Amino acid sequence: MGLKGIFARRAEMFAALGRFMRNLGLLYKKNRRIIWSVLLVLIVAYLLFSIFYKEKHVEPLPIVATKTVGLRNVNVYGEYVGRVRAQQFVEVHARVEGFLEKMTFAEGTYVTKGQTLFVIDQRQYKATVDKAMAKLKKDQALERKALHDLERIRPLYEQNAASQLDLDNAIAAYESAVASVGMSQADLDQAQMELDYTVVRSPISGNISERHVDLGTLVGTNGKSLLATVVKSDTVLVDFSMTALDYLKNKERNVNLGQKVENRSWQPYITITLADNTKYPYEGLVDFAEPQVDPRTGTFSVRAEMPNPDHVLLPGQFTKVKLLLDVRENAVVVPMKALIIEKGGAYIYVIRNDNTAEKRFIELGPQLDNIAVVERGLAQGEQIVTEGYHKLQPGMKVQINNQYQNAQ
């Protein structure tokens, strides 16, 4: 077929298409109402079919992860700011007046009880002792003479060779001499005591501070009396304050701070954290609680005794205190991620035996770490939803899959 034949064939095709379109237009003009009516009927039928016909199918059950409620002992802690102080802090004072002559210790070192620390000029006090001793010896000699006189007069009086007055005078002289000896002995003791006070000794064993006075300084009554301080810090005291609310909670649980209860399985121990956030290796026991609340702060003071064998804790140091307030024995506990908190309270989904979900409101107790104690509303052995509760409604059937994690 040549090029002329191809063009002729295409012309025939376009002519036939034109005739079809003209016939279709004529058909539409003649039957326009019928066509629109048919289309309207088809649209209405489709809409009715869409509304009233529902394909029957089964919705899949929501998948949840569950946990069986158990019992465990829960330690309840309180955290406070504490301050360390020495178990004993003793000031060393000069008890007699004089010039400071000697210092027999190295500042900042450990001293023992009774160790000599300072020596005050002793010459004045030695002279006073010698004077008192001499007077005592004189009075003792007079006492002996008065006794001999009495012993001579008494037999003479019995033989009527001496009068009653002579006997009375002899007795009075002897008793006066005895009294003088007693006074002289007391003067000697006092003088010796003051002499002893010139040697200043450590009242306790502990670390001593730097000296507060220089050698040659007048110390004592009219001078500076504070010489140094001795701190015993093998055991330290940790002071901190608790709120009145903590106190009331402790009373409800019959926890008596400051009193060691022998028949209790636990005691109110504390642990402390140092400034570098390391935990101190020893525990301390609360041994005192203030019997009244400070109305200005609403708190009361608590004290714990803490061993300090390595002298890591320094008096005056601040530290973080963690106190064991209570041990809830056999408490019902749930993971925090299973709780839903609303304005009306906290609730949890419990799975019944027929695998339906129950919305259960509960009363919460202490919350710590990732668990919470349930005071009321839940019992041991019940199954609770820990994952997937956001898809649940009360009474809904569920599918349990404990390998399920954060499925949406």
C-alpha cells in the first residue's frame, strides 16, 4: 500500500468517528431526561448501599503486657542536709594566772588524755605551797603540845589536884590546835592544787588545735584564759532537721527515732554522701530526736552517731543524709509505668480471669525508684497491665503477650 492509500484509510476512520459522535449527540438530545434519571438512580443506590451494607469482619483484640502483683519489703528513706560535729569539743583554759612558759605539743596532732600541753610560771605557786606546808607543821606542833598538856591535866583533875577550869582550858586549847591543823591542811591542799594547775593537761584524747596564745603571755584570771581546743572525732555526730510531717508519719508507723527497739527487724540508720558525691562506707544510728518542733521552721532536730576511724569527716562539714525511716514489710508493690494519674486519683488496669480489663482506683503509699507501694485497692496475685493500657476501655477483652514492648 502506498502513501496515498494510507492517507485515504485514515480519512475514512475520522469520517466514521465523526458520524458516531453526531449520532451520540442526537441520542443525548432525544433521551437527555432518561439518561439523567438513570444516573441519579445509580448514585442514590450507591449511597444507600454504602450506608446500610457493612462488611462483616472481626476487630483484632488489643495486645497488652501484664505483671502478677507480688509482695516485697520496701525500704522508705528520707533525704536531708546534715552537718558534722565532733562528739567532744573541749576548750583548754588556764585555771590560774601566770606567764605562759612552755608548750609541749605539736599543733594539729593527736594528744592523749592527761598529756601535758602547757606550763605556766610556777615560782609563785611553789612559794605558796612551801608557806602553807610550814604553817601546817607549826600547827601540828601546837596540836601535839596541847595534847600533852591535856594528858597531864586530866589525871591531876581526877586526883583533885587541878581545878575544873584548868581541865576546860586544856581541852579548849587542844581542840583549837586540832582545828588549826585542819585549816592549815586545807590551805596546803589549795596551794598544791593551784600549783598543779600551772601544768595544763589535755582533758580528753583527740586532735588539738593551734595554740591561741604565745609563750610569755599573761594567762589566767586577768589574762587570756583560752589556750587551745581538743576535738575528739573518732566518732562524730551528724545533725539534721526533719519536718513535722515526717514526725507524724513516723508516729503512725510507731517508729520512735532516737530509741533502739530490740524486737524490731530494722533500726533507723543513716548513710551520708560526701562533697565529691561518694558514699561514706560506714552507717550511723539515730540516737536522739528533739521532743518538740521549732515553731519558726516547722522542723525538729535529729542526731545520729557515726564512726569516723579514718578521720575523713571533719567537724563543721555539711553532707547529704539518707535516713531509713521505715520498712514496709510484705507490701503490695506495682511498677510506676503501670500507673495512670488523674485529678480524681491514681488507677490501674487489672485483667480478670476472663481476660477483660477492669479500671481499678487504688490508694498509693511511698514511691521510690521505679515502684510504688499500694495501700488499698490491689491484692497479691492479681494481674495488672504494664504496657498497652492506653488502648483499653473498661470491660474490653484483651490479648496478653508479655513479650510485647511499647506496641502502638
